[in-house]
Amino acid sequence: MCVPTGLGEDNARFILLFGVLAVYMLAGAAIFQQLEADLEVRQTAEFWRVYHTFQTYHLQGGPIALQRLNELLYAYGNASSSGVINKSRRWDFLGSFHFVGTIVSTI
């Protein structure tokens, strides 16, 4: 029996395990956010760069070039499959924490 807190040994172990797991998940979320957020920002910037280049060229009355259209469609497909076209970021802290929770619950 844990005398200072008045908790039983099993309860104290459970609380300690919960605390360690929470710290582990928070650290994991911070690491995933750090690793993945930069790539997400670069992919978003690349898509919008291709999009604005295509839009600028064709708003000036230029003919639609098959190569430029293919570049735009390719960039759109990549951005769509990686989820960077959405308004919200996938790898913010809450998204990273959700990913860590999924991994921990699977294991």
C-alpha cells in the first residue's frame, strides 16, 4: 500500500502507466509533427506554384499546352492523394496526436 498518497499499489501503477503513456504520446505527436509538417508545406506550395503558373499563362490567352495540362493534373493528383489541397493541415499537433493514438491502440 502506498502510504503517502493513500492509493493502493495497483492504482498507483495504473496512474503511473497512464502518465508515462500520455507523455510518450505527446512526445510522439510532437516528433511526427516536426517530421511531416515541412513536407506538407512544401507539397502545398509546389501544387499552388504549378496551379498559378498554369492559370497565369492561360489567362493571358495562351493556347492550352498538353504538357502544362499534364503537369497541372499530375500536381493535382499528388496533392489530392497526400491530402494537401484541403483547407486544414493534416500534420498539425492534433492530427499528429491522432496518428500516434492510432498507432498505440493498434499495437
